[in-house]
Amino acid sequence: MKQSNLLLWLMAMLVYAFLYIPLIIVVVYSFNDSRLNAEWVGFTFDWYDKLFRNEEMLIAARNSLIIAVSASVLATTLGTMAGLAIHRYRLKVLPVLAFIPVAMPEILLGVSLLLFFLQVLNMTLGLISVIIAHTTFSIGFVAIIIRARLQGMDESIFEAARDLGATPWQTFRLITLPLIMPAIIAGALMSFTLSIDDFVITFFTKGVGEPILPIQIYTMIKIAVTPEVNAISTLLMLLTLALIMLATYFDKTILRWR
Amino acid sequence: MNRQYILCVFTWLLLCLPAACSLQPEVDGNQVSRDDPVLRLFNWNNYIDPRTLRRFEQQCRCQVTQDYYADNEELLAKLAAGATGYDLLVPTGNAMDALIRQGALRLLDKTLLPNLKNIDTNYLDTAFDPGNQYSAPYATTVTLLGFNREKLIELGLPVDSWALIFEPAHLRKIKGRVTVLDSQRELMAAALSYLGHSVNDTDPEHWQQAKALIIRAKPYWAAFNNTSYIRELAVGNLWVAHGYSNDMFQAAQDAQKTRRSFTVDFVIPKEGATLSLDSMVLHHSGHHPDLAHQFINFMLEGENSAELTNLTGSGNPNQAAKSHIRADIIGNPVIFPDATKLAQLEMLTELDYKHRRLLSQIWTEIKLR
Amino acid sequence: MHRQNLTKWLTSLPPMLFLLVFFVAPSLIMIVTSFRFPGEFGGLAPLSPSETAAGEVASGPHGLTLEAYRFFFSDTLYAEIFLKSFVVATVSTLICLLLAYPLALLIARSDKRYRNLMILLVILPFASNFLVRIYAWMIILGPESALNHFVNNLLALAGFPPVMLLFSPFAVLIGMVYVHLPFMILPLYTNLEKHDPVLLDAAQDLGANRWQRFWRVTWPQSLPGVFSGAVLVFIPVLGMFAVPDILGGTGDILIGNLIKDQFLGTRDWPFGSTLSIMLMLAVIATTGLAAWLARARATVSPSSST
């Protein structure tokens, strides 16, 4: 028994190492006083300094934040409604509509939205198009979180409320909402994270001339790799780390489902 | 859950919004104020001298912002994807052809462009834009081969022929030290020229031959590259590069400035090459056509036009500019080819969708095999 | 009852409308686009002659056509790329499974106190930006990196020529695995956690050794989790273009790259849509297969949970 546990433990640790070492390297080299990500030369904050003076990067960060906040507000609202409706009523269509964007390859969503925006709506691509795109795939995520939370709850409390004469709106406001609030917050944080991180869908639905963070990073990677990329990566990692920890604090079921 | 936590998180989320909006970029250190009209230019990388722009901004009391593209395809794709608000574009002939036929450009008001007379008549009245209703010629480049002169002499390789990048006999000596352009049209044009056909040949048979030629040579090439070959040539990592004449000029200058042990040189292959005539055009979605006209007229002035050539070594269709251009550039037979050499150069024409599709398929195959 | 209906519509209608407009409609548009002609100069040709833009000559093809599909099947090239994508997706999924299983097993068997923390440690790397995770491997596999030098030194000793780890199929594979590994770990863990240790004890009492216990008891029970994880890895990998684009060489193009090129490069929207439809069909076929296999399994082993 001990032996097998040791082997298992060893293999598992190797996988953990595999997961973490690349990221640690990125962070470490963001402080490296050398243009090449090859060997350690000296410690410096230079790259972070350059980053904060990079005008385009700052605009990109601003745009990404605007998009993420808007998309998460929209997605959380619609996703909570969807989650409630799916749990309460035996709906056939809504679950399919909400969950497919989560499961299918992002490129399909990006491309179809591009075609839709240009052909049908004849709109100029910009922040709005990205916000709509992000909302579309976030709704499903939020709905899943809300539904999972509802499934774990005791139905009798709602029956009791009804027996006592509460209207559906009262039931919702006084009982349901407070009970699922942690899940709502977790959902909001998750969709915020998804929006800030998204690359593929943003790639297709963004407009020209409006920089967005992941796309900026992509351009930097493709054209001229400098440790500035490491710096922005480190900062982003810290941000999403904080957000996810916050989300799991509010709703542990995040850890079960993804 | 504690009410306070909820309030906390939501306030934080909401605060992000105004905080994000307040992340304003610093104003460019210009004497021009932020309320001035903004002229939006969509241009190639490295295709205008910043000093020229600053002088124009002073003169027009406006601001000029630039966005960049590295390829005509990129320009067209971005415009097709709904990019609006650009006043001026600088497309090459065939891309301009597409734009004119799409009805995407504004007609030029010649009365606002007295300096148009400065242009060499050879470059006016092209097949793409008869009578120059939409375009004013800006600069020319030739797609050719740039190379490390000393290294190639040492290896005994010919420098005046496309064979340098297509024949395994030569390629064997420079394996891994050659790059070609990552451009469907340009690479096919080079292959077609080498095979003795026109760059605009659309015979499927010839295309298959060109494809075979490219696939045969591909293993010796280091990469398909549009941008970093300039640097690699200048530092000596690359010995041969397929690229644009103005980029090669820049590489040559860089190598000279850093006192390398070698020189970078470039010639027009004897089998023929493509000439790109880039012109200034007005996009219909631009908000300042008047400023755009002003800019065009400004750039048509000999002195301003020459500044570009002096900086990038691009060919110049402007007669009045000649007296302002550096002697070594004017004298360069590649940048300013004589009549016989000019006859060997062709401009690319736009393909119809069937051929574009076929070319795209051939290109995919080239990449894959 | 009316109240019931009212609330039902009130809660379900807004998200449903949003998704109908911004998910279903675009998908339908994409399907229709695959049947149209490409515009002479990019974009699309009009559906009817009267639909031309001002100043444009009303010539050229219009209406609907199967041409894009014919083009797709005209050359084995595209089938090859699809096949390649499938192979990459399969191999990535298998590698993910191999790496994920030990870890998921360990976490599932650990003390309850530590499990949440261990799972959090799995999710955290996933919290980093998608591009960052790919970029990290650019550093590790780069031509100037320690790893590359090390490998080449080994190869030199054995008499082989040096290789470049980056911009190769190998790099693409590692990138795909790295980006999707948590997707395999989490469903596996969720499943393994629910296993009843009593069954293992019973098996041991009956004389089964370690390997038999795993193969006969744990593995069959974990299959629903395995399938979940496999689907969550396979499908995204199939459509991914960022990993080959950044870590791959010129020849390492997958179906995602091809689709991207059609829209943002060649401007051949109909063909790009055709390729997307094909990808969609491939995804539907895969999920169908997985669901069928999972159901087949469910009838065999009564204990099923995901």
C-alpha cells in the first residue's frame, strides 16, 4: 500500500511541477535584466517600468477592463435568470442555447459573430461587439454555477414560503436571492475573468484601432518578444489569481465545475 | 453571506469602470492642441518620415495619427472587417484596384492638388486608375533579393537571378540562411518569373509548376518572413532574403552604420520582378477629406516626397523630388531603374475570386508539404 | 397557474432572446454564408442582382451555390488537415489523460481537509491568461533556452544533428496538453471523489492485487469522468489556432488556422464558413460518439456519476 501511494504521490507531484514551472519561469524572467529569456543576468524592474509607459498597453488595459465589467454585469444578470429558469422549470430550449457556446470551439463562435455583426447588423466592430461576444459565452458559465447552487438547496424552504402566502417576487427577493448571492458573485467574478482572458473570440470581433489586452500580448509575441510580455503576463496572472480565489471564497462549487 | 462582503465586491466591480476610464494616455508631446482635427492615416510600417508628419501638423494645425499594416491583404481584410474612419490609405496598385471597384474610395478633387503635376507621367494613368481619379502616386518598391555580398562571392553564387532561392544546387550552400516573403502573390510572382512567365499569369498549369518549384526549394529556406529579415540580414544571420527594395536599403544602411565586416546589397533579378506602385487614396469613411487633400498635396511637393526616399530608399515617381534626393540613392540603378530595367518590371493585378481561391489552396499546400 | 407561467417567461425570456439573437442567428448566418459566392474583392457577392452597392457593376455571380463545398472536396488537402487536427486532438487527449489520472486519483484519495486546497492548486495555473501559458513554452523551448541546448548536446553525443524544439509539431502538442490539462483533471477528480472505498477493500479481501484493483474496480467506475474530460479536451483542441500559430512551424497548420486565414487573410468568407460548418459537424459527431459510448457504459456498470 505504502509503495503504491509513493509512486502515485511522485507522479502527481511531477504533474504539479509540469503545471507550475512554465509559469514560474515567466514570472522570474520578468525581472531579468536581459532582453533574451535565456539566462538570468540581474534583477530589475525595468520591464514593468517600460510597461507602464507603454501608451498602447495602458489603453488596452483600460479597454479590457471596460469590456470585462460590462460583459460580466450583463452575463451575470442574464445567466442568473437562465440558471433560475432552468432549475425551476423543465425547459428544453434554454439549456441547449446557454450551454452549447460553453462547449464548442471558440473559433466557431468568433467567426459566426463576425459574420453576423458585419452582414446583418452592419455595425462597426468595436468594444460593443466584443462585449456582446463575451456575454454570449459567459451566460452559460454563470447559469451552470447558479443551477449547481440551486440544486444543492433544500426545496422545502420555498414551499414553506409559498404556504405562508409569499408572492413569487417576494420569495425571490427575500429567500432565493440571498441564498444564491454567493453563487451570483462567484459567477460575476468568473465571467469577469473569462472576459479579461479571452483571446480567440476577441480576436475576431474586435475593431481596428482599439487595442485590447490579450490581443496586444499576441501582437507582442508575434512581432518582437521582449520581457515586457513577461511583465504584463505576471500582472495578469496576479489579477486572475485574486479573482478566482475571491470567487471560490464565495462559492466552493466553482472548484467542482469548470 | 455577510452583506458587507457583497457590498464590498460590487463596489469594487463598479469602481473598476470609472477607474478604467480614467486611465488616459498621455498627450503626445506636440505643440498641437488636442482639440485640433485628427487626420487618420492607414499606412505601411515605416513608410513615412516622422519629421514630414510633424511639419505637416504644424502647417495644417491638425494632428495626424497612423495605424499600420504589413501587407495589402491585411489592409483589405481589415477594411472588409469594418474598419472605418481612415481618411487616407496607401494601397499598392492591385489592392487599390479592388478598393475602386468596391466603391470604397472618394474621387480626388484635382483643383486641390496642384502638385500632382510633379509626378513622372510614366506613373500616371495606370490601368488601375485611368486618369488618376482616385489616387496620387506616393512611392515605388521592387520585390527582389537582398544578400550578403561578401558571403555570396565567397560561395560563388549568382546574385542576379531567382535561381538563388529556387535551385537546390545553389540552395545547398546557403541552407537555413535564406528567407522568402510570406506573401502568396509575391512568392508565386517570383516563381513564375523564374519559369519565364508573367507575374500575372493565371494558367493553372503554370501555377502547378510554380508550386512544385517552391515545394522543392522549401526545405532549404529558413522561414517565410515579412518583417524580421531586415534585421537578420543586417546582423549577418541571414545571407539571402526575398523582400522589398526599401527594406533591403534599410538593411544595407544598418549594416554600414554598425560597421559590419560585410555589405548588404540588392539587385533586380534578370528574369523579372514585381514593381509596386503605392498611392495615396481617400477612403469614403474618412471624416476630413479636405485635410486629406491637403496632405496629399503636401506629400506631392518635391522636398517632402524626397524625405521618404532619403529615409527608406523607396523609389520615387515624383520628378520635383529628384533634386532633393541623396546622390547615392538617385544613382542606384535598383531604386531608380532605367527604361530597359523598368520594362522588365511588372505590376501585380488583382485576381478574381476563383483564382484567389485556387491560389489560397496552392498556398496551403505549399505550407503543408 | 398564470403566475407560474408569468414568472417562467419573465425569467427565461431575456436570456433566451439574447442567445437567439447573438448565438443562433449568427450560426444560421454562417450556414447561409457557406452557400454564397465570395465577393469579387472580398466579402460576399450579393444574393440578388439588385442588392449591389452604389457604383458597383451588377455583374459577376450572385445567389446561392454549392461551390465552396465542391472546392472543399475537390482536393484531399482539406481532408488531410482535418485528419491532422483529429490526430493532434486524440494524442493531446491521451497525454492529458495519462498526466491527469494520477493527480486526480491522488487528490481524490487525500484527506478531506487538503482536497480543496489541492484542487485550487490545479485551477490556479489555469487562472493565468491563455496566451501566457503558451508564451511560457516559447521561453522553455526556445532555440536559446537551456532545454534546447541540453537536448542538442545529448543528440550531438549520439551523433544526431541538432533540432529546434520550438516551431515544431512537438511544441504544438506540448502547448495543447498544457493549456487543456486542467480540463481533464477536474471532471476526473469529481468522478473519482465519489468512488466508495468499500469496493476496493472488498476486492482486496477477495485477493485482488493493486493492479487488478485499479483495472477492475477504479477504472470502469471512472469512465464517465474520463469521457467528460476527454470531450472537454478533444473539442477545444480540434478548433484551436493560437497554439499552432505561436508554437508551430509553417507546416503545422490545423483546421483552426485555416479558418482564421480565410476570414482575416484571403477574405474568402464562403469557404471559411464551409470549413467552420465542417468543424461544427466534426464536433457534433464527436460529442454524439462520446455520449453514445457513455450510455453504453452506463448500462454495463450501474454506478455512474459525473
